Amino acid sequence: MKRLTPVTKEIGEYTFYIRPFSAFTAANMTGDLANVATPILAALAPLVVKAVGAPDGKVLDTDVADMAPSMQGAFSGLSGDKLERLSMKLLIENKNISVEGPDIDKAKLLTKDLADELFCGEVEDMFVLMWYVIQINFSGFFKKLAARFGLVGELFQKAQTTQNTAPLT
């Protein structure tokens, strides 16, 4: 079952276990993502061009190290309140992320207090985690939305789907 099978992602010295959103939660969040998608798509356009030219052509499989500066640039144009709200919805409110690491013995639900501690002074890692959550839950959303944006949309349409659209086993 997709919702019960977490996707494991490593960020720094921490391992995050991300369970996909329910279909209705994802549908609800689509509006919030649409509000931020335009600046994100604009920031990602150079990476899309690079990915489409790559042998596998997978946009959402772009290396996170390449993605982080673009994500920060995209988010810098957003209002702080909207970004904080989106961060909370993606990372905390749906209670779909657990984390373990050197100072966390057993996987623990990511709460606001724990996220504040983990990402204090390293907010770029929080953006990376947000990217993973978006990647896991909305990879098809970005391709379909991008199709409405001229050349960028054409480039997204040429890109392959990610491994995250395969069954999560």
C-alpha cells in the first residue's frame, strides 16, 4: 500500500521517512502549490534544460545539490507567511514524516519543535526536505502544470517520469 510505505531520504546526518499524502490531502494542497509553482518553475527552467539534455532526461531526479540554490532563489520571492504556511503543511501538519539520526535513537515523528532544532541555521536542508515531499507527492502535478507554460512546459513534457511514480515497495 503506497500510503503506508515510507520513502527514505538522507539529508546531512539525518534519515527522513516520508509517507505519501492521501489523495484528498494532496488535492487540497494543490492550490497552495499552484501559488508557488510559477516562481519555482521559473527558477527550475535552467535545470530542466540541463536535465532534458541528459541521457535519462529526468527532471525531478535532478541532484538535490543542484536543486537547492534554485529552490532558495524561487522561495526568496515569496511572502514569508506563505512560505512558512506551505512548509508547515508539507512537513508537519500531515504527520507523514519521521526522522532519525545521531541524536535521535529511534525514528521520531517530525514536529515543529524538532524541525526547528534540526534545521536551525540550516534552512536550506528544510527546503531540500520540502523538495523531497513535493517530489514524492506531486511529480505529475508539476509536469501537467508546466505544460501550460510555453517552452518550459514543452521541456517538462519531454522529461521522463521519476522513480517515485513507480509502486513504492
